[in-house]
Amino acid sequence: MNEMKSAFNASCLNCGLQKICFPTGLLKADIDRLDDIVERKPPLKKNQHLYEAGQKFNAIFAIRAGAVKLYSYSDSGEEIVHGFYLPGDVVGFDGLIENAYLYNAVALDSTSVCNLPYEQLSDLSLKIPNLNKQIMSVMSKKLQDGQLHSELLIKRNADQRVAQFIWNMAERYKNRGYAYDEFRLSILHRDVALYLGLTPETVSRILAKFNSDGIVSWKKKEVIIYNENKLKAVAGISKAEACKEVG
């Protein structure tokens, strides 16, 4: 319990995610100033909302542990999944447009976040150029992710979508310095199906096929990649793209 409390209260400077979150490239004094405005609240429980659509926008959130799903509903009441976010990711920028959050952000597991009050963050970014650059970089990444998701739905078949989704998650763990060939993923196959524009039955069938082919298994919350090259091949990742990942 004391270890969890200590980790939960860790400053930005001591956080293991600092290289992939806002403090990247900042001086210690700048990190301390950022840490002064960060609000660290008790962890969210599974299925608890970080924020809901229509709620007044007042902060963005850096995920420290756990996972968050961003979703909304269509006019006919159907759920639309916009993305899944892991430790080191930042959510809440959807609130900038209308000064209210457009989507719902729900914890998929016990989840800890750093609450960054946006007004204070904006004021601070004017005083710290590198912080402003980081914010712009994160926002640009959001736009890029949205474009890649659209291309995934349009240009890839069902097998490719599932394979690329799994590899994308593996890459995100890899970039964070975690094991990427065997990791825990608290995302329901149903949610993956919604995100990929497929039916849950199709996702289950493809995962069973991948498992029998010795490519990857995803049972309950455990993902194990048996053959990285085959997974990339099915995903349609070219050699040029693979070299780019390494670089």
C-alpha cells in the first residue's frame, strides 16, 4: 500500500513515463513548474468515467497507469469507439473545440491519471516554449491517429485490421520500454470490433485463426505474439514501414 501511494505521488521528474509525456526535452526547473499544476486524484475504478460528453472542458489528462476508452453515440444510439489510450497517452483534447468534451472517456481497468488544468497549462506553455512544442506535438499526433484509423477502415480487410490493431498496441508498449511480445490488454473484443468496423463474431473468428496459425493469441486479457513477422505480414506492414519503426 505504501509503495502504491509513493508511486502515485511521484513527481513528473521521477515518473517513469516522463520521456513519452509532456516533460520530454524540458529542463528540471520547467518540469518542477509543470509538476506544480498537476493534480493527482485517486485512481479510477473499472468502468468509471474520467469525463463524459457535454461536460464542461477544464483539463486534459495524462494516463499514468491503466487504460481508457474514448467513445460516443450515433444519432440512432449506436456506440462509436474512437480509440484506446495507454500509460503515457494524453486525453481530453476533444473538449477544446466546443469548450465541452465531445466524447466519453471510461476506465477499462483501475486507472491513474494526472489532471492538467488547461488554463494553467496554457499560461505555463507561454512561458516555457518547449512545453508549448510538446502540446502541439501531442495534438498533431491525435490528428495523425484519426487519419490512420480512417485509412484502416477504408483500405484494409478484416484480417488486416485485426492484425494491425494488435501490432499497433504492441508497438505502443514497445515504445514505452515494456515487453511487447507478451502483454496485458484490458480491451474487450466487442470494443475492438466496434473500433475496427467489424462484428464481434468476425473478430473472434480471426483471433482463433491467428492462434491456430501460430501468429498471436489473445485470450481474456493476455496477448502473446508468437511470430512478429507473420503478424506484420498479415497486417500489410511493408518492409519500408518496418525499417521506419526501427529507426
